[in-house]
Amino acid sequence: MHWRLKDHSGTNYLPFANLKASAAAMKTSFLFLVSWIVLSIALHAADAPNANQADRQVQPGVPQGKVTAGTFAESQLFPGTRRDYSVYVPAQYSADKPASLMVFMDGNGYAKVDGAFRVPVVFDNLIHQKAMPVTIAVFVSPGTVPALKPGAKDRSNRSFEYDSLGDRYARFLVDEFLPVALKGLNVSNDPKQRAVCGISSGGICAFTAAWEKPDQFGKVLSHIGSFTNIRGGWAYPGLVRKTKSAPKPLKIYLQDGKDDLNNLFGNWPLANEDLAAALRFAGYEHRFVMTGGGHSGGPGGELLPEALRWLWSEEKQVAVASPPPATKPDPWKPHADAIERDDVPKGVVEEMTPWESKVFPNTKREWAIYVPAQYKKDEPAALMVFQDGHTYRDVKGRWRVPIVFDNLIARGDMPPTIAVFINPGHDESKGKPENRWKASNRSFEYDSLGDRYSRFLLEEILPEVENRYNISKDPELRAIGGASSGGICSFTVAWERPHAFRKVLSTVGSFTNLRGGNVYPSLVRKTDPKPLRVYLADTSGDVDNAFGSWPWSNRLMASSLQYMGYDVRFDWAEGYAHNSDHGGALFPEALKWLWRKEKASPVIDTRGDLGGDLTLLKLLVPGETWQPVAEGLGFADAPCADAEGNFYFSDMKAPAVYKVSAADGTRVEIAKEAVSGLKFGPDGLLYGCQGAKSRVISLDPKSGAIKEVATNVVPNDLAVTADGYVYITETKLQRVTQINLKTGKVTAVDEGITRPNGIALSNDGGTLAVSDSGGEHTWTFRTNADGTLDAKMPTMTMRLPIDPKGEFKFNEPPPYQAASRGDGMAVDKAGRYYVTSALGVQVFDPTGRQCGVLPKPTETQPLTSCTLAGPKHSYLYVTNGDKVFRRKLKLD
């Protein structure tokens, strides 16, 4: 793995603990950091730190406000939750004059007078100095769902409340909580007099509250904010840039530490930098301070007085350092391997007939094929496809592929490789394009996510090439490359079809919000690593426009690939622009690295992931993939396991229920029944769903004896509690139903989920999860001692498939399908939920944060359910159409 720049890592995820990072962060280049690390030096006077310290101490003669505490448990938006809160009222408050307001998420930490922030003390001092108005502070904690069932544990609602985008939490504050917390107090309704603040997930929560309700909150203070992919916060830079013509009336202060976290959710320093760049582009009143330290409240607490002075001041100009002058690179000159040599055999470039596409109807494109002198018909050649092919084939341009290929192939630095130069499509009815870069279909083809362009290559172009030449089918001998939009296009092809392309070259790649490509850094961190080798190059002088910051996007992309252990090289330079000068100069070296024969050893560093961060890297076993357990079935479903790890499933078309031994893998039939859901009960019997027969049955795994448990129901899947309740999903009826095994009573306990499907209980039995095959969430409920359910919330957001028939709009996300096709699920001993879906097995931690997605073993077959079975229950078994597969995991 090669890096010009390396990322930061941190270890402390408890934001109010002042702990040192366990590993020294690797530093970026001085010039690149200078543009942002003006820090507090550029904020105010040189003696500001001393003033800050004084403002954080109780001062003689300064009136002290009063803090009162309360508990709030009446939320309808977060049903079943309870939370502590406290309210600070300054000594100067008078009921006849509206006070300003500041709301603090994770309020307990901010309210501590001896903690990192000491808000009551700082407010006392600054209000006394008239450095801020008379301001009431509300300190609110995240909600907890208290366990009401014996043996169950309370469940934190913090991530769902804080990390989710949308207006749910803002509505909670404005409509439910603040009217109670501020009862009897006279508080201003002017958003300029109302602020929100938080740290980590509370930081993005504060931003979201103001973003959604700028008529309520006009000021935001975020400490080490989680603008990462915990629950989609990566999207904010793109959203902010889209408001440039009409910025929201917000004043925003961001602080982060250069050694902040780099984990499965993202890279905190880069994410905050990216958001700050977006705020600057869109013209927001804001200040961004990059301090020392990691994921801790210490640096932000020390700067709190300065932050509050700026936030509450009338200052209108944004005090942000301008980027330093771009380093002027040396005049461009070709690499030695880009200069033609007389002693090197020359390949030929064959001009092809313009191609009229069926995948991209009404388009025509120029293309050509380079064939090396060393090509032999009886030996499969390697392949490399170049987008914007006209610029790569130009032997007087920056890339000079024919010359570079000739030289590198002759020297053995790459195998004999056929190159395909292909231009983007153009609709001739729109007239002749100004130049080849202006082809009408370029952005649609290159910037769109999904598999359309990969299908175009694999179904149209490459078969034509293969008709002429002998090309290797080995994906390790197939590469794809491009620049700018062609760069992200190349990555998308390999991402979608790693069985066809394993090598990617991208320079000044457009991993931005042209058509949703800014999601890639987040997808990479939460997807089973793909066997790709990726070369990236970018510069500090690249584009920063309405669609994103190319430099920050490429750094985010490189950081994610590095985190997930990809074979990645990222070449960075200061200066330059959005062109091929930098990439072209490095092109021969990039090819040598890309085509090198030695295999890379993945470098995995999860020090930025803390105890509750259940990254895929700690779950997956290197080298282990899906292995078949049963094949040639009619339709597999209803997987489950017993205490010994023996695996059970149903072939619904046989029909039959089978047992597969954990010891030796032998399979025996135990009943001639078709069931769509199967679980063991506390009595040792199997309970199964038979929707076609409108009943739930019990099945004795030893004798095969069948008994009816409930009739006149239409069950799909089920879960069985330790105290004798069966919960079934009745998908078509949109309800969850409870069956009391002791009395036989059948009761509907929930209605309204679009298509309730899979269902599973947490290890302690206190939480019931239900997937929605017709929607984008998996829902959770609190289970009560009497079997009833409450505290219903959509706490797990599923990754959705892209609709290939949808409209791929410019500067918008891809057209996602509305239905995740969430299906059966399982829970491991760490509390992870495994939910089968259209995209594969989606894994969530106990708080509902997505850990990642494992692909379907057979892409063309439905993934119906899963369970943990086998020796020590260390294998994830899935039913996948006419087959059953398993994959070994690290569950210790």
C-alpha cells in the first residue's frame, strides 16, 4: 500500500473523557494543513487562551445562575423513551424580558461545572461581561428505552435521535420537549437569539436541528461533529452546496481535532474539513477551528468561551483563513516512459466503426483499440479500458497510452495488454458537440451510480473486442481507468463488476455530488471488501464548486479504501488544477504499480473503532467466502439452529424440513412440510409458519410429529420468547401478531408496517426487531412482561438498491428503490442484527447503526433468511433461492 498522505486515527469515543490517542496521528503535508490550521491564532488576540481559562473558572463578584433538573418521558416522536434534563437560568434573567436560548445535546457533559465545558460557569462569566446576551441553557440527555421485561437491559436511543437526518429530533425539541423544559420562562422566539450545541453525534444533531428548523435556531456550535456515515451524515456537504443561491440564515461554529476518529463510520477530520469547505463555498457565516487532540471534549471545552463570544457577536464577516497560494508546479514534461523509443516494438491503434448503443439508446460514440506488438492469438492478452479514450490515445497529449504501453510492455513492467479507448455517447439529434468532452451523454454515463455503464461495456463493447482478439477472462488481468468523471466511472464499473475488472486507475476523480458519487467513501467502509487494486491521484488545486470539493472527496475516498484494507495508492501534490498534468506525469509509474506482480498484504488498522463500533473488519475472516451447504433445492427458507449448532431449513417446494449436522454436515429429512419461518421454543419444539395453510405449527425434531398451534392466521416468519410467546409477521395484513403458547390466545400487537417480514428477538428478549420488505427500515419494539409491544421506532435504516429504470438526475442522489426487500434475520451473541435484503445481508449493531453489507452468494436468486449455526454458532447460514450457503465469521 502506497500513500503520499496518511489519515488520522483516534481511540477515544467518549467525547467528555480527556484521553490521549493511543497512536500518534500521521501528519499531512504542511502546506495543505496551513489553509485550515489558522486555529485560535487567527481567531482573536494572542492572549485568548489565558482569557478562556479565566472564563472557565468561577470568578469573584460574578452572579451565578441556578440549575434545576427534571425528567421527560412524554415523547410521541421517540415513544417509550425517558431522558434527564436540566435548565440553567442566569442571575440576570428577568421574566419581563425574553431571554436568549441555547440547547445542549448530551447535556449532562456540558452542564458539569468541573467537566470539559463547564457551561454554567462560562455563561455566568460571559453574561456578566456582556460578551453574550442573557441566555437560558437547556441541557438535554439522549433518550433511553427502559427495559420493562425481567432480565432485559435498557436500550440507548442516542444514535437514532442524534445521527439521523431529517426533522424528527428538531420536532421533538420544538413541539414536545422545550415547551415542558421552558415552562414558566420567557424565552425569545427570534432564531438569532436561539442556539443549539452538541459534541460528536450531538454535534451533527445540533446542525440537523438548525438545518431543519432555521426559523427556530439560528446558531450552531458543533464539537468534533459526526458528519460521517453513522446514519447518512456524509450527505451534508452536498446539501449545503446546493443552497448557495439562498443560504439558510445560520451562523455556524465547527471544531474538530486533527487526531479525531477514523473508523467504520468515516474519517472525522476529513468530514469536518469537507463540511467547512461546503459552508465556505455556499457563503455561510461560519468558523472552522482545527485543534489538536482527538475525539475528546478537552480542546473544544478550552475554546468554548471564544466560540461563544463569536457565535453571539454581531460580527458578520466569516473569520476563515483563505487557502494559501497554490504551489506552482514545474513546467509539464513527459515521463521518460512516455517518449517514443526506436528500439521498442510498436503496437497499432485500430479505429473502430462508431458504436450505436442499446444500453444507452440514441447514442453514438467513437472508439478505438490498441494492440501491442507482442500480442499472440493463442495467448490471452490483458485488457485496459479507458474512458474519454480520445485523450488517452493522443500520442502528443498528457497520457500517450500507445507509447507508454509500448515501453512498459517491452520492459516487462506490464503484460501484453490490449487497450480500448472509448468516448462517451452523444445524441446526434442534439447537434455536433463543441468538443469530445461535451458529448451529450457523458455525465449520465460516467457520473451515475449503478451497473448501467458496466453492462454497456460487458454486453456490448467487450464482446465486439473479443470477436477480434483473444482477451483474458481473468479479472486480475483486466483494468479500467479514466480522469475526472471518467475516474469515478472506472471505479463504478469495478465496484459493480469485480468479477470482470480488478484494477482501477482514477485521476482527479469526480467522487462528488454530480450524480450521487459522494456516497462512495461511506459505501466502501460498510461493504464487504472487494478484491480491487485502486490507484488514485489528485491535487490541492482541483475543483471546488457547486457539486463538491474534488480534493476533499478524493482524500475521503483514499482514506476509506485504506481503512478497509484495499490495495490502494494515493498520489497527492500541491497546486495544479483539474487537468491531466499531475496524473499524466505520473501515469507510467501508476501503471507499473497497478500491474505489478506481487500481491499486497492487507493492512488493517481498526484502532479508531471502539468497543461499540462493530466494523466488518472485526467480523469477517480473511479469505473466507460463501460456501455451499445444499444445492438443487426447490426454494430454500426458514433457517434456524439448535443449541448444539445443528442447522435446520425448509425446502418449500419439496416440501421438506431438513436437519444438517454441525458435526459432519450430514443432512436428514425430519418432516414433509413446507414452512417459511422456523424457530426453536423453550420446550425444545420447532415452531413453523405455514401461510398457505393459515396456521402456525409445532414440530418435534426427533419424531417429526406435527401439531397446530394457531389457525386463521397468515404467518410469514416468527420469533419465540423464552417465556412462551410467539410473534408472527402477517405480511399481507400489515401486522405483527402474538400467540400465547400457554393459552392459545391470538392477539394483534402492531399494525402499519408496509410489509412486515423477518422478525427476531434481542439476546435479552427485551427488543423485538421486524424488517419491512416494502420499506426502507427495520423497526424495533420494546417487549413487555405480558407480551405486548411498545416503543415502536424505525431504528435501522436499510441500504436500498438503485432502480436501473429510475431517473438519474444531475446533482441528485441515484434513484433508489423504495423497498429494501428486508426479509429474515438473526442476532449474534454481540447483539448484531443480520437482515437479509435485496442487496445482501445487512448488519446492524445493537443500537441500530449499520455495520455493513455482505453480498448475496448468488446475485440472481432471492435472499430469504439467515441464521447462525455450525460449530460454536460461528457460521452465518443463508437461504438463497435454490441453495443454502454459509460463511465463517469471527464472533468471539
